[in-house]
Amino acid sequence: MDKINLLFSIDDHFVNQLKTLLYSIKVNSPDCYLHAFILQKKLHRQAEIQAFCQKIKIACTILTLKKDKFHHAPQTKRYPETIYYRLLAQNYLPAEVKKIIYLDADILCVNNIQSLYQTDISDYLYAAASHSQLTNFTNVVNKVRLKMYEAEEYYNSGVLLINVPQAQKEITVNDLQKFIVENRNNLILPDQDILNSLYGGRIYSIPDQIYNYDARKSLVYEMISGGSWDLNWVIEHTVFLHFCGRDKPWKKDYRSKFALLYKHYSHLAAKI
């Protein structure tokens, strides 16, 4: 049985979404031993999460960020302090964890995650996907905005396969804090901008249609694939659906083609 480490960083507002994501991973990766690590600073619903994980047979470890590392970083309701924690996760993980998958809470798993976990990133810090084939103009704008003129891609930070030992060697708190201070007024997608600006050249590129499918862009995926990446293809091949942007599937007025799928998993998770 393959052991797969999973990393999340949430506050109390995303506990239900985390449950849905964890349940969807368990259902679609039934032959894996899953260990969820949750990095947080002040999470009141820890016992609730641990009880849920126990019921669905996922090991769970709560990790506490002991010091206020990002008090000076840009924060909004949409981008709370927790978004930065993934950048320092390697400093809080047990020594035996050499590789881990980080996932945003607004994601749904619809196929087995083993293929991502088995990706060889021994020469990289991360594996991640860019959405450049969906919005190449935005990709160019981000490169210019962050002065990443030689970068090949602008990567989405919602799904990361992390090379933990290498991240421990190369990523420092001082580098992160210095970058935030110097670029504070230029950060639009804060954690993502930091990831790409400092470590974009150390990221192994993985296909977004498989591992970080932007649920807003289903028609664009179909168009650029000549009709191949339709709904049937997604259900058979895509591992992670990512509900990027402000419109979220747990809201009552969400109306995308994936609304029913998400609400189905959410309903089943809530019954546990």
C-alpha cells in the first residue's frame, strides 16, 4: 500500500471544505495509506477534523505555526494569512516526510492521486501546473508585473508536490520576508507571486488539465483540445478540479457544470 502525505493550511472557515476534499481523495485513492498534515496558527475545530479523519481512515496530524511569520504580508478576506503557510511547511513536518502534496481547500479530487505523488522531482523544489494555455495574456502580464522575464510559466500554487528536504535547504524565512517587504504593493496573488518570483525556476511543470483543472474554464479546455477534453474525459482523467476565483461550489448560487458533482461529495462528507 502506497503511503501518501497530504498538506493543508486552513482556518475555521474552511473546515467543511476540507472534509469534502479529504473524503473525495479517500474515495478515489482507496488503496493508499493517507496522512493529512494541517498547518495552522489558531484552529478551533481541530477535534472535529481529527474525528472526521479517523472515521474515513486517514491519519491526521495538526501542525502549529508557532510564531507570526507573516504579520507584515498582504492579507484580505479572500487571501488570509494561512495562504502563506505552504511556503514554510517543510520546517514543521516530521523528518520522515520527504515528499508531500499541498492542496487548497477549494479543490475536489475525482481520480487516484498516486500518479502525482509518484512524479520524480528529485531535481526540483516543487511540481506545479500553470494555466498559461487557458489565458496566455494573463501569463505574460504576470511575468512583466513580477519582472520574471526569463520564466517559462506562471504557476498556480493551489496544487504543489513538494520536495521537502530540498525545500528545507533552499527556502528561508528571511528570503520570504525580505521579498514581501520589498514587493508588498506589487503583490496581487500574494503567495503565488512569491512562489513564482523566488522559486519559479525550480518548479517541475505538470499538466493542469490533469492536476489543476480550472473549473471556470471548461469551454476553453474543450476548445484548445479540439473537443477532446470534454466532461467525459475530465471524469476519466482529471485528478483535481480546482474551483478558482470568487465563485465557489459550496455557495447556493453556484451554477457550473461541476456544481452537482461537488455538492454530491459535500453531502456525503457531511453525513459522516
